[in-house]
Amino acid sequence: MEGESRIRIVDYQNEYARAFADLNYEWIEKYYSVESHDREILDHAEAFIINKGGQIFLALDDGEPVGAVALIRAGDRVFELAKMAVSPKAQGKGIGALLISACVEYSTAQGMEEIILESNTRQEAALHLYRKAGFEEIELDPNSPYTRANIRMRLAL
């Protein structure tokens, strides 16, 4: 159809490093303060995610990066779903659901047993997506590096 966007989910490549960081900085700065752990991961995604056995997915709208998510290795059979962001201009197109689906599919293929995540209850749309995907609330991690995290969720695979 004319005018319809073509969303594709792709694996991380070095050329997407800036887009991954920018998309995340945009939403963090809108709602919270950027924390040192954010900078560490976003400015050095390959070192802190890819090289440690994780993965990053980008959502491309006609080739333009409009969404991103990371799977960070959090244990032998556990990934943490982190750094999910969708550009405000691309929200409402189902991109978040596509990114979560890519994470679940990848995690299952990697033999993971669960995906965990931390978020904030202010992120109602994101929490709705997580619950729809089967994530359930669990006890907070007292060692979380994020002061903004006030909810933790888990998806058993």
C-alpha cells in the first residue's frame, strides 16, 4: 500500500551504534536522568553487550532506525531485556511488540531459560507490552544499577 511503512527488525551492526545510543538517550532524557550505567552501555554497546554474549536488535522503518532493544547476558541461561526505545515519531506502529518478539525468539534459539527486565511503573505502555508477551512481576533486585527501576519482570521460556 502506498504510504505504508515497512518495519524490519535487524541484528546489530556497528553502523547502528549511534542510532542505538541516540534512541535510548532520547527517551531516558524525556522521563528520567541519564545514569552512569546508561552511558557505559549506550556509548560502548559492543563491549558491554555484544562482546559479552548479548544481542541488539534495531527496528528499521524504510531503512531508518526507529527502535532498538538489547539482550544483555545476565547468567548462564538468562538474558536481561534492556534499553528498549522507540522513536516518538514511530510509536503506535507495533514496533515494541516486534522488538520483544525478536528477543523472545532469539533467547529461545540460544537455549535461555528466562528473560528478566527492569522498568518503571510510569512506563505504562511498555509494561502493557511486557505483560501481553507473558512477563510477570517479580521481586526487585536490590543491586540494580538503576535508581529509576521500581518494577522487575520475568518471562520463563
